[in-house]
Amino acid sequence: MGAETYRSAGVDVAACDAWLGRLGEQLPAIGGFGGLFPLGPHIREMREPCLVASADGVGTKLLVAQAAGDLSTIGIDCVAMVVNDLVCCGARPLFFLDYLAVERFSETMADAVLGGIQRGCAEAGCELIGGETAELPGLLPTDRFDICGFGVGAVDRAKAIDGSSIAAGDAIIGLPSSGLHSNGFSLARRVLPAEAMNLEMARALLEPTRIYVQPVLAMLDEVKVKGIAHITGGGLPGNLRRVLPQGVDARLDPAAWDRHAIFDMIARSGEIEPGEMFRTFNMGIGLCLVVAAEHAEPTLRALHAQGARAIGEIAAGSGQVHIHQIHNLGVDL
Amino acid sequence: MGAETYRSAGVDVAACDAWLGRLGEQLPAIGGFGGLFPLGPHIREMREPCLVASADGVGTKLLVAQAAGDLSTIGIDCVAMVVNDLVCCGARPLFFLDYLAVERFSETMADAVLGGIQRGCAEAGCELIGGETAELPGLLPTDRFDICGFGVGAVDRAKAIDGSSIAAGDAIIGLPSSGLHSNGFSLARRVLPAEAMNLEMARALLEPTRIYVQPVLAMLDEVKVKGIAHITGGGLPGNLRRVLPQGVDARLDPAAWDRHAIFDMIARSGEIEPGEMFRTFNMGIGLCLVVAAEHAEPTLRALHAQGARAIGEIAAGSGQVHIHQIHNLGVDL
């Protein structure tokens, strides 16, 4: 064994640095020890400005993207998972940072992932101001990588949305998902038969997570929204429950919206119970908004282009989410 | 094969949710879709408040921690890697979020990691306001996990430190590291012989990354600092170079500070060239401060308890970092 180097140990700092150098030319906020973000006057003039922060990844959707050889949209998913959380508090996303953990740095891979992140940030109206690329030989399997994202938004405390005013009689408006978004892939991958994994199936699975930020922020200026839930891990019951105050239940009618065929395919392939499907997947709804009954119509109108539907209501209860008429069965989740 | 569930696919949402529920009782900011952080008056009264953000992980130090069965301090490393970056801009850390990617959720592991994160946040004076725990079966190898952290700080633009005023004649003050900190582990693991991996060696390797935030922020009130570099991947040359403006070089005298024995052990074991050692490891210096020559003494006094040393100077040049007298060899890096 001759003289050892960091490169011989699997970490090619030079390749990664060269890539970051080129990136720094495109993105001037990147390069210092921390990304700098000046607080604009719209934030400084808020009565009680609050920052809202979220961290999230895209789970094993990465494995499907790698198997399909298409990493162009996984960065959109990463941004979407984070910024949709921010808008649940009524916050406007300000900036985003990514963390990319790779077994071995590949410029092609990093470019593809970053391209998606940049598209996602543009759609959400936030700035990519930094990130970290870590080479982890011996920790990640050969050619594997993981990504996660961090985002920060701002909201005036008086306008922060937290579900506390939700009451019996309120309406639940759903915005359709584009597919699985970024949750449930470990189960989907386990049950979908290998022979079904053609290009069409890969496309359906990889459809990027929808970013709800701009249309929702626009309608918040017009309509008072009491609670917003981003439907991620835990599905409709797990996430809607997070915005319910004490003393109420949410009742959803799944006949009120369409589900992509992919959900039925997964359920059939794995003989998965409806309750488990609803706890694991978004089942066609990516974001829920809770509004007073008289605000349901204006909300539906404002979000018409996003395919908004009235999908349920709030009733007296104990913090439960009920989903009725799933394959003609009442299921309490 | 019977009915499939998310759990049978390797994702135990219930175990993770129960842990998060208990966590939410300890940490009230956690639980909503985004962590909320009100901007205090000290930020709102700044002339031009800027946020500074950083993301970082701890690399393959995780593998050493797992092999040694001690995950109690790896969370300190994760916080340190992030908050030391923030203080390089002169920013006071405000809040922190973590991302924990696991092959399979383990409460013991998550508790140990989070304990370190909480200790790190306490030492840095920032609040843990959120995070994400992702189960990635099939992506991470059995029982492996990765962590990264994300932190946000604030600084008034007029007080932001960016190295731009650094000039020939300035002094470079070094603060000692506690050991390898969180960089170079892939090389260290490769070259250190298995028989050397006893408890004492594991302790030396796992010594937590020093958090420089509080002492450095305190001295910034007293002394004008022109540039600060956190010595991470890329070592002294790679990181000091990041704060140098055009037209100057940094000249370091490595005889001016002590190095932990672990660095010599690694160099000997792998027959690693001095230049490669300095590009890969911090070599005993965790943070460098550049100050005007007349401010060197006050800086050394203010950071005496941290073991501050004058380790070099700024000279006319072209953005290079020169390290002299390494084993009696002049090495330009």
C-alpha cells in the first residue's frame, strides 16, 4: 500500500469542489460559511414577525428514481415536501438549503438533483442560499445517495395558521395530489410486482410532488383559512389530526374526490386494507384547508384551477379523523 | 404473502410517532407542520437584519460512533458543524433543525442522538424547533443511519464578517480543535490498523467537535474581527482561503500550535504526505480569526481560556495559504 490520500479513501474533494465552484458562479449567495439572507421590509414591517422552518426528505422515492434513471424531478419533490409544510402555517417561503449525502460524488447526479431543486425553489418563490454535499463511503451502499431539504419562511403572528379556531360545521377543502408525492414508497416498492415496473409505472410513481405555495398564499389574502394540513407520512388521518383542536373530529367522504389508478394498483397488489392505504398514502389529496362553512365557496373558487373539492366537514368529537364509504365500508382511522 | 402494511415494508410509523409525541412534550415548538420562531426585538431593531443559514452533517464519524457503541456525542458534532459556520459570519445562532435518516427506527438510537443535539444547542444558545426522522429501508444498509443539521442565525449587515477588509500585515489567531472534529474520518478509518482501534483510540476519534460560538460572540463585542474560518473539509488551506480577498496570502507556522497525537498516528499509519494531511484534517486548529496586527493581543486575551494562539499572518499574494516548516519542509497548499 503506497501513500494514502483522502481520494484513495473514497472522498474526491477536488471533483466536488470544482462542481461547487461552478455552482457558486450561478448562485451568488453560496460560497461563504453561511448563506446570507437580508430580511426585507415586508418582514420587518410585520407587527410580530415569525420565522417558520421545516426539514424533510423524499424517502425511498429516490430508489425508484435511480432505478428509472431519471433524477430530474426528485429535487422538486424535496423542495415541495418542505415548502408545503411552511404554507400550512401561512408562511411565505424565503430560502432553502439542501443536504446531499452520496456514496461517491457524481457530477451528473448532482446536476440532475440540483436542477430539480432550482425548479422547485423557483415555483415556490424561494431562494436557494446554501447546502452541503457529503461523501459517505462505507456508510451508504455503492452509488446510493440521500437528499433532504431545509426551508425557512416568514409570517406575521396574527396571520399564522394553527387550526386553533377550527369548530364543528367548518368545511374541509382538498387539493388534489399529483400521485404518491413523496410518501409510502417503501410499501409501494414492496408490493408492486417487478413485471409491472415499466416506464409508464415509473412515470406515475415519479410524478413530482405538487407545490401548493403560490395559489394558497394568493387565496390567503382573500379568504380566512383556519387550518391547513400537508398530507405526507401518516396520510389524511395522521396529518389532518395535527391541525384539529380538542373537541372536534374531521369527517371525510372519499367519494368526493378522484384517486389516481396507482393507489388501487398498490392496494390490489399487496392486498392492503383500506385503513392502511389511507394511513400510508395521500390517496389523492395533497393539501387540506379547513374554512368556515360560509368560506367554502370562495375557497373553491379561488383554488378552482388547482382542482379544489369540498371533501368533508368538521363535527363535534375528540380529535379523530373518520373516512366513510371506502369501498362501501365505514373506516375510522 | 398476507395483507401488506407499511410496517411489513420496514417502516414503523407508530414507533416513530410515539417517540415524536414524547419529544413534543419536552419541546413545545415541535409538532406543527413548521417550527415557529418569533423574531425578537434585538433582531427587529437591527439596522439591516440578515439571516445566515448553514447545513452540515458529521460524515463517516457516525461509523466510528456506531462501532464504538457510543452515540451520545454525535449530535453535539452535528450542531457544532452548523453553528461554527454561522459564527464565521458573526451571526448569533437562533434555531436548529435535524434530519435523521435511519434504516429502521430505534428509540435508543434516536434518544442518544437527540440528547447530543440538545446539549449542542444548549451550548450554542440556540433552540431546537423541529426536524425530520425518515425510515429508509432498502436505501441505507441494515442498522445504518445518517444525520444532518440545519441552523439559522442573525447578524446586522454592518457587523457581518466576510473577510473583505483583510490586508497584508493582519494577524491570524487559531483556536485549538478538540481532535478530528467531524472531518477526514473516511481516510482515518482506512489507514488506522484494526488492532489500534481500542477504547482509547475510539475516545480520541469521537471527542466532540468544539463549539466556538459563545466565546467568539463575546469577543466580537470587544474586538473588530475581519474574517473567521471554520476548519472543516479542506482543512486549513481549503477553509482559510474562503475568507481571503484578492491580493493576499495567508502564511501559517505550524510550529506555533500543538497537534493531538492522533494526527501523527494517522499520518504514519497511512504514510500520508503532510500536504494531504493539512488538506484533509484540521491538524489541531478548529477556527481561525483574522484581525489587524494591533488587535492580535486583545484577541488572544479575550480567547485565552479557549487556548488561542497567534499562528500566522497575512501577506501580499494571490489568495494562497502557505504552511511552513512541516517536518522541516516548506509546503505550499
